[in-house]
Amino acid sequence: MDKGTWPTGIRPSENGSGIRIKIWRKGKLAHSETLPGDPYKPRDLAAAERRRDELKARLRLGLPLFAGDEEAETGQFTDICQEYLDTLDAKRSSHLSYEQILNRYWLPEFGNWITADITANDIKKVLSGLNVSPKTKKNALIPLRCALRHAGLNPNPAEGIKIKRAQKPPVQRYTPQQRDLLLSHLSGQALVYFAVLFGCGLRPGGEPLALLWTDYNGEELDISKQITRRRLEMSTKTNVQRRVYVPLWVRAILNKHTTRFQGEYIFVNSVGGPYLDTDVFNNVWRAAHKKARLPYRVPYVCRHTRAAELLSTGVDPADAAKQLGHSLEMFLRIYSELIEEFCKNRDKSRFEGLPSASKSA
């Protein structure tokens, strides 16, 4: 039999007394073994082909090649992802986010792969083809890294991948005049909602929508829960409860809100329950920008405006971070330019320290 007519991966052994099977995967030899038999006998050759096909099938499914093999493959990536999600101990919102990321970015590429075959270069190729921001790429790596860690890959091919940071855009904020102009074009619950965002710096959506009247003591709001993905979660984004000061001008608006005498939620929908999303408020927000003839900015800019306001009035960054529900490290990273802006004209003599003890009298 000529070399070109042998079945794929099957050849006579070197001494001609058996049949050698070789299986290649991704350009590398994955397995080699020699079966007894005559390679020139159709019956023995057919047995070798069956053995080859069995081995290839087991490799595709991530099964060990031999019973009791302790160095078994890690399994198909799609199965590993499902197993990881099934055992993930996290908030519902985080669980859904990770599932969406895996389904959107990684399973279409690696779903049928043996997990151990995934390399750092494979991951980088997928990332390079994504038309998304560096931050989105960085977030996409998180559940992938966790799933591969769950599979026991060591080294983990996703661990060492770094995403180049994009230049940080300036932090947007409204001036006091712009804030007042926008609020003048709002009424009802929308006015209360955005007054709370501006004056208290809450995270739009989840935090204000979950507020009960019992969370308000006339001076502060108790932030201990949120509505995420249309469901109430009894924890904040950072799992840290905080009390937020309510400025006097916000109290005046909040105290007049009609739902105050209905009990339960501060923001109530048409059927008497809490809002589960911010669609109504966002639509009114867009309309207010048009009426005020201001460039549209997302509601999150209200939170940035509150941070700038606190810093401009001399509030210590640690106290400002606590009000917004940030760690000090995160607050400094996000608002470093504002801190520099509002501190540059302050008295610098406080940096002098103590005079030198060696200074002559």
C-alpha cells in the first residue's frame, strides 16, 4: 500500500509488526500508540481505524483516553462554562452578567473546543476582533478567566492578558445653573428622582428606585438595597450600607412628594408598585435637555456633579467617597482631575511641615 493511501493517522509500525496510530491536535501530537496486527490485512486495518475514531471522539469530548487516567482532559469549553455558572456564588445580577458575556464573546469562538486547547494567543485574537472599548474587553476577560480557573488550567491562559487602557476622558458634570435649568423643566416624580440624583449622588436606577420612605429620616437616606435587572436585591453594588446626607434644597422637594403619605416606596409606578426600570425617567430626562437646549448627558453625570460639588466646597475626599459609596481608592481614581482642579488654589503652606531642628536661632 502506498504512503498516500494509508488512512489518516495510521501507518505500519517501524518494525512492520504492528499498526501505529497518531492523533494530532492543533498542529501538535496529542497521542500515539501501536496496536498488534498486520497493517496489510483489511480486518486489522479496520480495527485500527475504529480505535483511532474512538480516541478522537474521546479527545473532542474531553474524556480520558483510558479508564482511570488521572490526567484527563478538562472537557469541552461549553460544559466547563455551564459547570462554572452552576457553581458560581454571586449576586443574581453578576451571575446574569457573566452568563451574557460568555454567551456573547467566548462560547461562539470556543464552545466546541477542548478547554485545555485554549491558549493566550487564541484569546488575544478574539479580543482584537471585538469592536468595543478597552473597558468592555477588560470586563469580558473576567468570567473567562474565572471559568478557565474553574477548569483547573495551570497556567491559566487568560491570567496574563493585559488590556491597554484608553486615555481617560474628562469627567462630565453640570454647572449649578445647568442643574437648576434642567430641574425647572421637570415635575412630579421625575423632579424628585433627579433632585435626589443631583443632591445625593446616588447611582441612577437601582439605588433610588429601591428607596422606601422608612429609609428617609428627614435628614439622611439609608442606602442598603437596589433594584437590578427588574428585581429587588437586599444589598448595594459594593455590599456596603451607607447613610447619605440630603441637602436642604432636596429635602424641600422630597418632603412635598405625594407618595410620602402612601407609605412604602418613594417612587411608585401606575399600579402602585416600585419602578423596576428607569425607562420613564430617562425619556423625561431627554425631553428636559431639549427644552433647556443643553447637550444630552446620561443621568450618571448627576452623580459626577455631586462629587464635584462636594470637592469644590472643601469636603474631604474620604468623606465624599463614603457619601457616594466608593472606596477611597476608587474615588481618587475616578475624580483625580476634580481633586486637582478644586485644590490648586488652596493655601499651600500646610505642606511646609515642621521647621528644621538644625535651623540656627
